[in-house]
Amino acid sequence: AFADSVSESSFNTGITVGTLGVGINLSTPISDSFSTRVNVNGLQYSHTLDVDDISYDGDIDFKNAGFLVDYFPFESTFRLSGGVYYNGNEFDGSATPFGAEEISIGDNIYTASEVGKLNTHVEFDNVAPYLGIGWGHNSNEKGWGYSFDLGVMYQGSPKVDLNADLNPLIIGTPIEDEINDNIVVETQKIIDDVEDYKFYPVVMIGINYKF
């Protein structure tokens, strides 16, 4: 029974891989049916964000740390999990036209001689609640075990910063004002494109060792 397991093994550590990156888990039981868990993840990889006719080449950074409470309703490895994550996940990318290439910003098209680069930064809320289910981490037997998490992290609506590297010759001209107005339009297009990620799916599998 899980009640007996608390005295047998009180500490559990493991590694995971999944939609939050590569992570580590650290958990310990606090009663017969509840455990607390710290989950820290990180990863960086190249990604192209395609919005409208613009491709932003850059990197996605996963940086998150969660404090979770696991509830084991059936005195088995199955659990319900809830908690909150520090969410530092973000995307940085840029679109660069070359030579005679053109770039569409908002409702207008501009040449490489006018816009040298379009830079974007996308992030979400720093505090993200989490709910999910899973198996493992109940510290019921010493030795090796497995873990699996399936849940949703609510990270809020995206926050997008978009700016352009402009040809110095058009600074202070009506073209600069027009580009800035279209950047506002383009920013909203990015927000609309990544809005669905405010509910971020969390899937993690891992192995752990129970002390």
C-alpha cells in the first residue's frame, strides 16, 4: 500500500524529455496520497515561424521550472497533477530580404534596400498554471522506475515585439511612418498565428530513481 511506501522511500529524482524540452524531476511524498514535485526543463533549437508570406528564421528557447503537487487517488502509480510553472519560453527570429527580394509587411511590400531585416520576439506569461495526469513519482519502491505526464500549461496570450532595420536614408521620411504603421498590422498577424499556444500541451516521458 502507498501508506507503507512513505516510510520505505521518501525521495525520487529523474530525467525527462518532452514538449517542454529536456528536464529533471525531484519529488518527495508529503502524505499517504500526495507528493510534491519540482520540474525544471530547458532546450534550444532552430525553428522557422511562417506568418503570411514572411518566414522568420530563429530559435525557440524552452526555459521553465514548475512546482507541482501530485495526488494518487488509487494507491497506485496513476496520479493527478496541478501546480504552476515559471515560464521563460520564447522565440527570437528575423526575416532578411536579399538583393532584389521583397518583403511584405502588413498591407504593403518593401524592397531589401528599404528594409534590411525584420526582427521578432515572441513570449508568453511568466507565470503559467498547469493541470494534468500522469504515472510514476509516487516513491513507492526503491530503485528504477518510469514517469509519464500528459497535461496543459496555460501561458496566456502571446506578447510580440516586431521591429525593422531600416535604410538610414528613409529615416524621418513618410516611408518610415508607413512602415511603422504596417509593423503594427504585421504584429497582430503574428499574435493571431500563435494565439493557440496560450494552451500549451505538455507531454513528458522519463526515467527516475527512488531512494
